[in-house]
Amino acid sequence: MENLMDKLVALCKTRGIIFPGSDIYGGMGNTWDYGPIGVEIKNNIKRAWWKQFVQCAPNTFGVDAAILMNSRVWEASGHVSSFSDPKMDCKVCKSRSRADELIEEFCEKNDLSMDVEGMSNESMQDFINAHQIKCPKCGNFSWTPIRQFNLMFETSRGVTDDNQNKIYLRPETAQGEYVNFLNIQRSMRAKVPFGIAQIGKAFRNEVTPGNFIFRTIEFEQMEHQWFCKEGTDMDYYNEFKQKAFDFLLSLGFKAEHLRFHDHEKLAHYAKCACDIQYLYPMGWSELNGIHNRTNFDLSAHEKFSGKSMSYLDPFTGERYVPYVIEYSIGADRLMLAVLCEAYDEEIVDGETRVVLHLHPSIAPYKVAVLPLQKNLSSKAQEVKDMLSRDFMCVYDDAGSIGKRYRRYDEIGVPYCITIDFDTLEDDTVTIRDRDTMQQIRLKISELKNYLSDKVNL
Ligand SMILES: [Zn+2]
């Protein structure tokens, strides 16, 4: 669909799904606030994920680790020394660009093939000079030299502001699981293989343009670390690739909008890695990642903390440092993909109907309760109050019934219940399906069971 991203950004703002961050101050680049409708959708996405990867998963434990961690964690993980981007400033307009991205864009435009990831800062500098690659903001060619900028947000603890007190906002949630490996193994009597899952915020000081909530400086990760024995790691790696894919299908994604993308360039810790990409409006881009991180992380923490991270197999007596299969997906990025996948415009009775075909389990409200006329409002309120004990519901008596249907189609509400004069006589209501627009008549006493069946994932 043309301009899908623009349409989504506009719909999200007008319908209370997602607002620009700090809006009354003109916003702040790459930050977004979830509104009343958006927070419901996002919470439902997180719940669906937790259900699949913790509640219904074998031998898996949840944690909620602190965002601020001992700085030694980030030395052990390699983030202090190597989590950085090569950046340069335009001397004319002062905007900052990533050298590798400028080169990638240049190569794409000119049909050149280059291994940008493998380039040193010097060779990037030479390439940019040789091809006179200009500032994408103002079009001038006047760059400062390339400098490495660490992507971690720094802050300091306490009143004095010296390096002693420097701490970081975590750039990934995974370390919260690794540092709790021993705690969980002991407190939960966990036997390898087992998983630790976490949903939480992470922060990266990136200058890249965001594509709405695709790339933001503050974001939420949902991720799962599976601790296993070396030799079994590839089987689990493949299993998680499939589980990750199946999860997306269960949310209603079309298989042809998803694809695996194996990494050729690997991060320093990875034995193999792949993404599942989604066909966003701006093209195929990463939606989630599955990595075989070997025993890199636990071994590094063993070295830096001095605590043994080895596991003693109670059956074989063998001792080893487990391998880790990581599966990670951004809640915000998944939210964007869900919205892109759900958005549709249909012609109904000669008019355009905007509708979000959200899976009922992630819809913001499950039900809109609509009295046909205002004098039916007390009965309608009664039905709404009854259903609100089990489902997110909304009550609305403003405007024609047709306008109200459209209002709830636009934010993906799967069912509208209409209270009419027959309701007063026989305690039945009509229930309208968002996707088919068909209506059936049901007893009020049957509503709870009817809806429970439909809105559970
Ligand atoms: Zn410029």
C-alpha cells in the first residue's frame, strides 16, 4: 500500500495509539509515547509472547533485572570496548552521520558491491573522499574525521561526576539473564537445558533515522536465553528459529511477509546467527534475531566476576560452561510489524473503511458496547460492566451506529455489541464481527464464553 507508514503514523496519533515523545515541546528525535490504545496493544503483544515462551514453554523462568548494572558487566560483555559506530559531523549543518551507512547508501545507488562491515575507519574515510559523498541533510561535502562513538548512554551515580561513578543504561537485556544464571539455577533447582526470559527496556544512543518505532533510542526487548550443552546447541538453535517463526504466524502474520536471513558477518560472540525479516513499508528489515552465542557470555562473566559459571551435570558428573541460544525480538518493532500487517482500507457501500485486522488476542479492546439509542444506556452500561471483569471493553453512545462501527474498526476492536429495544425484552444483543461485518444475536449470558473462545491466543 502506498504511503502506508505515513498513514500509520497519522492514525496512531489521532487514535491514541502512539504519540511523538515530548510532543508539546516539538518532540525529541526517535522517541515515542504509547497512548491509551497503544499501551493495550503493546501489553497484549508482550503477554502473548510471555505465554508462548514462558507459560507454555518447558523449563523456562522469567526475570526482571535492573536496567542499571555494575559497569564491569559491560566490560565483560565487550560493550565498553567495541559497541560503537563510526560517525562524522557535517561542518556546515552540524548533523551527524554514520560513515558506514553513507557508504552503503552510496553503493546501493550506484550499484557497487562493497563489504562495508569489514572496512577500517581509514578505508571508509578514503572511500568517502574519493567519491565525494555528500551530507544527506544539506548536500555539502565538508566532514570532520571519522570518530568512534559508543552507543551506550552514560550517566553517573551519586553527586561527584568522575569516571569512578560512571554507569550505563543497558544496551541489551540479555546480560540481566547471564548474571542471574547461578541464582536461577540454585533457587529454581534448574537443570540444563533451561531457559531464562525477560521483557525490558534497553537504550542505544543511535543517530540513525528511525522509521517510526522501528529504530528508537529507547526500546523494549523480549528475549529468551536457552542454556544448553555444547553439541546440542545447533538443534536448539534450529528449534528456536522455528518457534520464533511459528509465534509470528500465530499472531496472524502472512508467511510470505516473513523470511529468514542468515548472517554472514557474525558478532564476536556468535557461532551462527539469523534474523527473521518482515516486509515493512520501507522494505525487508529485521524483526527478530536468533543467535548461537556459544559459551562466550558465561565464560566472560566467569573471568570478570571470578565466580565459576560451570554447571555440574547431576546425572553424568560432567562439568561444563553451558552454551546459550538467544532469541530476541523488539516489542516496539513487533508492534510496528503488527500494525503494518493489520492495516487495511476497504470499500464498503461506496466509502473507504479503515480497519486494523488485529488478532483478537492483541486487540486493544475486545468489545465495544454500543446502545442503539441513548435511552438504552443503562442496560448497555450494565453489559459493559459485566464484561469488563474479563475483557477490556469500551462504551460509546455518541454518533450514528455506522460511525461508531468505523471508529472501532480503525483501532482493531474485533467485536461490537449493540443493545437495542429487543434487549430489554429478551436479554439478547447483536454481536458484530469486525472482519466479516456479519452480526449474530446472542443471549447476554452467553457472551462471556463466546468471547473467551475468540480472544484467546
Ligand atoms: Zn550537512
